[in-house]
Amino acid sequence: MHSLRANTSKHLLGRKQQLREAALLAFCDPWPEECARLKNVSAKEWTCLLEWLDISGLALYFLDCLREQNCCDLLPPEVHARLLKNLADNTERIDELIAEWLGIECKFTEAGLVHATLKGFSLWPLSIPKLALRSQLDLDFLMAEEAAEEARRILEERGYRLCAVSGRTWEFKADEDRIGSMDDFYKSGMIRSAELHLEPIGVGIGSLLSRAQQTTFYGVDMTVLSPVDLFLGQGLHLYKHVCGEFARVAHMIEFRRHVLARHGDKNFWCGIREQAVKEPEAGLRLGVVILLISRVMGDFAPEALTHWTVGQVPAGVVRWVELYGRRTVLASFPGSKLYLLLQKELEAAGVVGKRSVRQSLIPRRLPPLIAHGVAGETVAARLTRYRRQISFVLFRFRFHVVEGIRFSREASRWRQHVNEVIQ
């Protein structure tokens, strides 16, 4: 089960990373020997580990995992109590999010808008058997482009405001005056977010919406992508985050769970391959994701999937995964710039990155606003919002400086490693 982990990074992990790895490997069955590290963890180490589990979206999944294995005695009483409180809060928050989805869904349906629910709730139950365990923050909808303006009107009637447009994605927010912190991470009543992902006019029978299917969710018909499109979308979305500064490890757990749920379904994997052929580099991108998860957690995907995905991964990318895979998966937020070395290897294989390495190392623009002014905003609220934005700008500036220096040092080592392999 864990054979692929034999060739992982030569870099030794520090104590923090070792504990993170132990928590992550608790999702394997049976538990590998690294999980024994969880038996001797100090209170200070639990505080650091919980912070990473929160940010990675794993905390409640981890609690549930320990419950299923009857291993909650590994948790100190105060840690167990904290996680139980988080679970209670998150259950209320997810119920609130489901109610919000129901309200929007009913309005979209009444207006006759062609749409489907994306990500999040659509991944239930194969990837997410228990919704209350997920740290979902927003709602995503695939919308026919011609229906976009009507969908915008409906969202604005519900208090949302269009705050960003990126390509074919429209991002909406509501209740932006509700400023929260990590202490409120699992609580209800925070900023509401929704995204519309627009499908171009004229795609016709080849469109995702034309293949969408109906399922029942909380007693309501929910339109979701076809099983094949759903899996491909999940895998390619994860690939996008792997090729970035920080990827939430919960997304890897959910993708892995999806693969395991379909493991013996040969017809499904045939359908995946048939559809993936129609999308540029889909096989390679899935291969990168599967290889990375396998290197960290062990083999999990069937041969019917790996032979045309992992088999396409170039040698340079395999070397990157072996050297840096564990470090990037177990990294602290906001991550690192090691993905730029991966991007270079992918570019050598013909996969063009979204931005050049130079642009990623030295951004030319300030980071986006993390909070917008609202009507009737008080002076105190405005000053608080300004302070938050300045702190965020400084936070990002420090990240670019520190990680830029680390990248330069690691890039030199990487070139040396490549030269040694060539010789």
C-alpha cells in the first residue's frame, strides 16, 4: 500500500512537519508507523499542529478519523474539547450555508436559469461523506453565459455584491462588514461568498451543462456535473492549487477518497480517459496530482487510472515530486515558491504556466482588497478595514521577499541536482 513512499524527498523533515505527516497519514488504512509520533506530543506542539490542521481544512476530518479508529485517547482533553466545539460550530455554519444554497437554488430554478452546483456540496457523498466536517467557505455555480446577468440580479437581491471578475468567473460577497479571525473560522454568521463560473454560449452538446445530471440534496433536486465531469473537475482544480503557493491538504484527502470510492469501477475509468483525451494535458495534470498524493500517502489509484496519467509525467516533474513533494504538502500557510521549479519542468514538457516565473517572483501589483467599504460605514469601521488591508499587504510583501530568497537558494540546488542526474 505504501510502496511509492519509498522514494520520497531526501530532505529531512523538522519536528513540526513530522507531526503534520503523522496526522495526514492517519487517513491511511492501516496506519503506517509514522502515526506513532502522535503518542508523544506536547501541549505547545498540539497548538502548532491544530493551527496547520485548521488552515489545511483537515481538523474535523482528523477528529472523525480518530473516532473511527477509536483513537481519540491520543488527544489531550483540552484538544479533544476544542475540536468538539469546532465541530458543533461548523455543523451550525454548514447548515446555514445549505440554507443559503437552497435560497439561491430555488431562485435560479424559478427564473429558469440553466445552471449546476459546482465543487462543495456536489462532491457529496463520495468525496465528502459528512458535510459537517468540511471547512467550505463559499458557494459555486456553473451558469450558462446568457443567464449571467439574471443570476447577478438574483444574487444582488439577496444582498450580494459583484466584487471581482477573473476571466469567466464572477465573485460575489455579502455581509462584508462582518470581520472575522481564525477564532471565528468554524462559526456561522460570517461573510457570505458565491461564485458564478460562466460557460460560453455556443458550446452546444459538448458543454458541461448539457451533460449535467440531477441528484437529491436535502430533499431538493440539485443539478450537478456528470460523474465523469465531476471527477475531472475535482482533479484539475486540485492540480491548479498544487501548481501554486499553498494547496489545502483537505482537497487532496477528498480527491483520494473519490478515487478509492470508484477504485474497482473499470467502466468509470474508461469514461474518464475518453473524456480526458478531449481536454489538453488533462492526463498529465491528473498524473501530477496522483503522483504527489501517492508519494506522500502511498499508492491509492487503480492501474486503469495511473497507466495513462502518472505514466505521462515527465522525469523532471517526477524528480520535483520526490524532492519537494512532502515539503510542499506539509508546508505552513501561506506556502512557498517551490512550485515555480515544478512550473519550469512542466513548461519544458509543453504545459504553459498562467504567469511567468519572473512575474510570480516579483509581482507588479498590490494584492487585492480583502474587505470593501459598505454603505453607512463608520469611521471606526473604515479605519479597521484600512489596518487589515495594510497588514495584509505587509504580510504578502514579507512572503514574497522571504520565499523569493529561499527560491533562489533552492533553484541553485535544483540545477545542481539536475546536472548530477544528467551526468
